[in-house]
Amino acid sequence: MSLPMMKGLDMSEVKVEIATVEDAEDIAKIAYQVAKMHDEAMPEYFKTVVEDEQLRNIREMLNDNKITVFKAVCEGKICGFLFLEMIHRQSKGLMFSKLGYVLNLGVDEVYRGQGIGTALIAFAEKHVREQGGEALDLNVFAFNKDAIRLYERLGYEVIDVSMRKVLG
């Protein structure tokens, strides 16, 4: 899949492919960056992230046959990831019976704003279509304005709003 050239990075040099267990450490480093960003933005919601725990979680995801992990490779190193789960629903009241769900997406801080997230989403959409999926869903926290702009630019729409009040 070829994508248009983005600022600072020739997108023809970005490859998105399925990750393996051997990629766990590199993906965990990026996942740690993403988790830390969430921790700092919403400390009342997220527990403090621990690097070793991230690596353990990534290994579990890579070994889970219900989850597909994609990696973006830039300049010979992993620069982003996306965790995807295919969901099959039996409810007659719902529009889509088979869809993909993005569990997590992360781009290395060094590569943000250069089209890596766009490449990962495009690859996931293609994968979901190939699996017979009819839609791709995801959640994004309200503080993450950059991610929201990305998803809106790619045609994603808000379909529900979650709210919380911390009682204490």
C-alpha cells in the first residue's frame, strides 16, 4: 500500500506489517510513551505505568490469537503499533455483525505528526475488509486532541460519549 508523502518522512519507506513476539520490546517502549501520556493527562483515571508491566502486556497481546498486532517500520526500526480485535456480534438490532476494534494505537514520539498513525489505520481498515468486516471502531480519550483530529480527518465520527464522576 503506498501513501502520500508526509512532512519529513517519505511514506514509501514506511512499512506496516503484522508484528511478532520478537517485536515485543520495541512495541513496549512506544506503548510506555503512550501510557505515560495518558497517566499525565488523567492521573485520577489511570494507574501509574510501569515499563516492565507494559512489556508483559505486549507479550500477552502478541500471543493472543484474538488480537492482531500491526507494526509500522520506519528507517529500519519500529515507529508505531496498532492492536486490532475482530468482533462478531449476533444481535439483530445492531447494524454491523462483524467489525474491527482498535484496542490501542501508538506512534513513537519522534515520528508523531508524520503520517504513521494514518498508515496504521489504513492498514487496519484493509485488514478488516479482508476479514469480511463492515466497520472499524475505536475509542479515544477527550484530552487526546491530536488523535481526535487524526480520526476525524480519516472520516471517523463520534457515535457515543462516555462520562464519569469520581466519587470520593
